[in-house]
Amino acid sequence: MRFLNNLRACLLASTAVLSASVLSAPPAAAADTVDYGVELPDPKIPGYMFPTPEPIIIAAVDTADASGISLHGWGLWTSLTTPSHETAFAIPNAPVYLTWLTKQELVALSKSPSADAGAKVSGAATAPARSRSMSLKPVTQLEKFGIDSTASKAQPRTARTATASATGVSPDTNIFEVVAYDPEAAKFINENKLFDLTTIAGLYKSGKKAVPDFPAPSVAIKPVYKIISAADLIDGKYYAMPAWPGTPVTTDAIVADGFPETVWPGCVYVDVTNKGASTATGIDGACGGQTAASTYGLGDFISYPVTAANVAAFNAVDSTNGYKVAVGDYLLLMAMHVTSREIREWTWQTFFWTPAPMNPPTPSSVAIAGAQPKQLGKPAAHYAMSIAYQMISPNQPVTGGSNTGKPMIAYNPYLESDFSASTFSVSRAVTDPNTGVAWTGQVGVETNCMTCHSMASVKFGTGGSTGYGTTFYVSLDDPMFDGTVQTDFLWSIADVVSTEQKDAKAAGSAAGKK
């Protein structure tokens, strides 16, 4: 494996340097007053290390080392889902990722920097426990563009009746999201005040075109959950939800409306009385009713019970329907975007639950599934991965490249499939050099995480304008960034600051009318 051989060579070459640096290392800095969570552990997967030096990852990309790239993505997933030996949200021995601070927690910390000083996120005995809030919310990542991305999928929870009938089953199509950061990224955001409009505006006024570069080990994630409540259950025990069928052919209807969960064919069922795993791998294609072949246990998912100890922290507030979780509910992890700042344009891998993980639908593949390491245990192994460490093939430089090549598709069904053509404000064709045929992505199932996140920025001046894009090459010195401050591929920073910017403008307008 080219990736593994390059990694071994790099490790051998750096041994002497590392040894010397240890001997001359300065005294350790004082401990942080804020517990940012558990660092990614070493999953001890042969051929994987974190962080992987950028030249090794880029070499794997440039040589089309698909197995090496997939191994790297699975290595991150293995570490994220490894038990942390700490309690988070009243979940004993929670997965590592659950110990990390959420976007909302960091925003609150930025507004009250002295609050909770010394508090331990994990509730360790060395300091009082922080009162945590996951701040689950419906997926509304398009709000910054004036688009309600839940409009096509959200159903009033009080109006649903989850019962099987002659006309079939009504699957739950609601999903909830949160954004979180590993300790490196969270500390960097907090200490550099990147969730503060004053900071970003100051950068713009001083002529800076971007926020400071995040440190190489930084990781950001977007977990996506479904919530099982008693009102959702069929016969008091079965929860029905849609099953992702794979990437559809782009039709006029998809161009107009996207491909949201509400139109996915087929259902799967979760038996909440089965806390273990099942042997099922099937789908009820007609949503006609629960069968053994299409029924799964809670142990087939990364899942969490809602208890009296964490009900407040897990409250999922739907501003439209006022829905909140209740004791006895369950959270099912359905998907997760994962990005790491190991390369300048970050690595991009995204995971989604699938009935048959060794034979996953597109945008994953059997080859990607086959790269799962043995260290990845259940239920984390029940998820598929879509991955792309480049926007188009061949890989282009950070600046000065072109859109000559073939598009690289990598998206998450639970986050992008419902995006219609109206979602995307930036569009460019990718031209195949062999045929001269130009291809232009139009909708969510034709997207690439790296392309879209490359445009993350806050607009201050006149000139260009960014937005969401599908799949094409973006140079980081593109004219569209004129008058903006780029936020190092993190839309979450742009979202927070743009909201503050909008609120400040509204407050100024209101004050001017008095």
C-alpha cells in the first residue's frame, strides 16, 4: 500500500528529529482552565496515524491511492467512536466525540469567558461538572441563505401517528444536528475569539483575507440524530424511518425539489425492546409493515437513552413545533460529517448508517467498506463512508488550478440529498480533458464537501460573493472572496459571525428609527 509505505518512510526520517526536540523541549505550559474534552486516541491501526503529515496524504491523493485514503477515513471514525472512559451527557464511557464541546457551548463560553473556569466537561472528580447542553436542532444549515432546509421534511410531531395500516407505514423523517470540535480546534476557536464578530471584522479592517490557519490536528464534526419517542412507536415497540436507497438519477423533479427523506423509497424498523444487535440487512421496500428482515436493534446504532440525568441536555427544540425530548426517548446517530486540518484544504469524510454496511449504497462503495479495519467495532462498523480529499481529479493546487478533470462526488444523504438547484449560488463546469465534455453539478447528490466548504467566509465589502457550490475546483484566491474574510473551510464560524453581523445591523436599524 503506497500510503503505508510513505507513512513508514516519514516515521523513520522523523525519529531523530523528534528525539532531539524532546531533549530540548520547553517546560510544559500550565493546564487549561477549560476542559475541551478527550483527545483522539491512537486506534493502533497498522498504516494509520493522526495527524498524518500533509505530504503523505497529498501523495496518496495524487497517486489515486484509494485504499490508503479510505483507511485514513476509517481510522478517524474508529478514534471518534472509541469509548473515552469518561462520562458525557450522563453517558458512562461515552464515545470520544461526545466529550467534545459543541458550537453552542463555545459560543456561550466566548460570551462569558470567566464562566465555568476550571469546570470539567467530563465531570471528572478534579473539578465541578459543567452543565452541558447538546443543543440539538433541526437541520437548518441553509438558513444563512434565506432557505429553510427543513421545510420539505419536518412533520409536526404532535400530528404524526406512527401506526401500520392498509396504506403502509408513516416513517419519521425528522433529523437533528449539532456541531462539535476536538480539543485542538475548540481551544483555537476560543482563544482566538473566532466566534466574535469584532474579531472577524477586525481582521477585515486590517486587510486580512482569512482567519488564522487552524493547527494541523484540528477536527470538526457534525453529528446528525433521529429521536425515537413513544409517539413514534408502532405496536409500542417498532420505530420506522426511511432507508437511503443510493444516489438517484438526477431528474427534473430532483432539480426542482431535491431528494429529501420524504421521497426515499423503503423503510427500516428499530425494535426498541432489543438493546442488542440484529442480523438484519434488509429494507421493507414498500413500507408495508415490519418484518424480521428489515428490523434492527438499538445495538445496530450508536445510540443513547434519554434519562432524567440528561433530558435537559438532550432537549431538541424545534422552533416551529416546539418539540422536546422526554425521558424514555432514544437518540440514534444517523450520520456525521468529519473533517480534519491535516491538509491545507482539510480532509473530508462523511458517515451514514446503512442496513448492509459491507454492501453500502452510493455515495459509498464496496471498496470503501472493504477498507474497514478490524479495530472498528460494532456498532460503528454499521455505518458507510463517503470520502474525497480533492475537489476534482486530477487533484489541483490550493491556488492557480483549473476545472479540467473529472468531478469527485462526496456527500451525506442525511445532510445534502434534499438540496435542490436553488440551494447553490455558485456554479462552474468541470471539463473532461479526454472528451471535452463539460459537466455541471446542480443538486445535493452531486456535491463535494471540500468544494462547498472552501467557500466558507463572512462578507463585509463589495465585490464577489460566496455561497454553497456542488462539485468543482475552487482556488483560495478566487475573486469571489473579494470583500470577505475566509473562515478556513468552516461554515460554522461563518454562520455564527454572519448571524451576529445580521443582528448588529438589525439593532442599528432599529436604533436609527427611534
